[in-house]
Amino acid sequence: MSHAAKASLLLFFLTLCGAATFLTHYVREHKTAPAPRELFTVVNDQLTALRAEDYSSAYRHAASGVQQKFTLPQFETMVRRTYAGMTQARRIEFGSVAVQGSSALVQVYFFDEHGTVRTFLYSLTSEGNGWKIGGVEEL
């Protein structure tokens, strides 16, 4: 193969890679943001599973990064130690929602039996099979 043909082929592949990168970025930034209700449902479904001590179902709502970091037994132990108060809340309310591409933040208020409020920030990630919970932080 001649030097010119090799250079042309290389240029073609570089152009193709650049176009693919641009298109991927464009689609991620311009896809329709989910309705807040869709995000609330994911959080609510995981909380329902946790309250029922169905850690396997709750684990399925965790983002792939969480599942790579924690096995199911480790996830259960972490939730029991760190987030027990959340599962015992009398009432929850959803606050603000911020979506940026394939990431979302949802503010959630947990009320105990005395009316005391604890606020948590859920970070969610859009994965191939829907929105998943990537982290929970008390504010």
C-alpha cells in the first residue's frame, strides 16, 4: 500500500473517531431530561425495597459503579449501618431536581415521628436500563 493511501486511510479513521466523539457528546447533552417523577420513582422503589429488607431489589436500583464497589452482602451491611434512619422515616418529600446530561441530583426530605427533618441528596446516573442511584449524601 502506498504512503498516500496509508495517510488517507489514517485521516479517514481519525475523522470517523472525531465525528463519533462529537455525536456522542451532542446526544448526551441534548437528550430530553427525564420528568422528575421518573427520578422520584427510582428513589421511592429503592426505599420501598429497603423498608421491606429486600436488599436484592434495592441493589438492582444501585448504579453499576456502586455494584462494582460493593457486593450484595456489603451493600446490605453499608445500608444497615449508614442509612437506617432513612428506612424508618414516617414520611418523605421530594425537593429540587437538577439534571445535566446523564446525571441527576434529587433532594429528598425524611421526616421522623417527631417531625425532625433530615435532608439527603441523591445522585442518579442514566444507564442503559434506566436511571440508577449512584450515591446518597446527607446535607
